[in-house]
Amino acid sequence: MKMLRSALLAFGLLACTLAQASEAQKIEQAKAAARAWLVIADREDYLGSWQQAASLFRHSVMRYDWTNLAVDLRSPLGPVRARILQSAKYATQLPGLPDGEYVILEYRSNFEHHSDAVETVTPMRDTDGTWRVAGYYVD
């Protein structure tokens, strides 16, 4: 009986470790997707950023609306000078969004005209299994 408890404990610890490793991998994949998407947005290629966004994003915001919104949002800030990741959080439920796999990334960003901005980029695992940006906000 003692051996069985030890085996179950070991199995439980292994399962927790694997779950954490899997979550860490997902966060890394989401960070890579966010970096690629931000490169496009930083080039002011807002149509390209819409095209590379998650299907949820593209179905929620029309292409024309996104390009206008992005210009209004980003143009006053000027070019990005630096961006440092402050936090990354994996979630399967977010308010107002369908259940899925999301990573909320918060960056401390330095723009030419706003030296202390906070950018929130939210990649999600899209319907084809690829991580793509589903949300973007800058404050």
C-alpha cells in the first residue's frame, strides 16, 4: 500500500511537471507569434497585421475598421524605440471571449512620443492550431 501511494504521488508530480512544461511551451509559442505580429504593426503595415491576426480578430473587426483604428491608435505614439516583456499569463477563459487558449502578454514600451506605454498583446491558439494575435491594446 505504501508503495502504491508513493507511485501515485510520483505520477501526480510528473503530471504537474508536464502540465507546467506544456504551458511554458504554449507561452513561448504565443510570444513568438506576438513578436512577429508586432514587427508588422511596427512597420505600420496595419492591413498586414489584420491579415496575420487570429480568425476571431478578423471576424470581430473588419479590415477597413482595423486599419483606421490602428492608425488612430499608433500614429500619435511615433515609432517604437524599445519594448520589454513584463508579464505573460496563460488562460483558457477570458471575459467576453469564447473559451480557448490565450496568452496575455504585457509589454513596457517606449515610443518616440510616449516613453512609458503599456502594450497588451493577446495571442490565441487559432482554429488551425497556430498561435496568432487576437487582441491588441496600448495605453
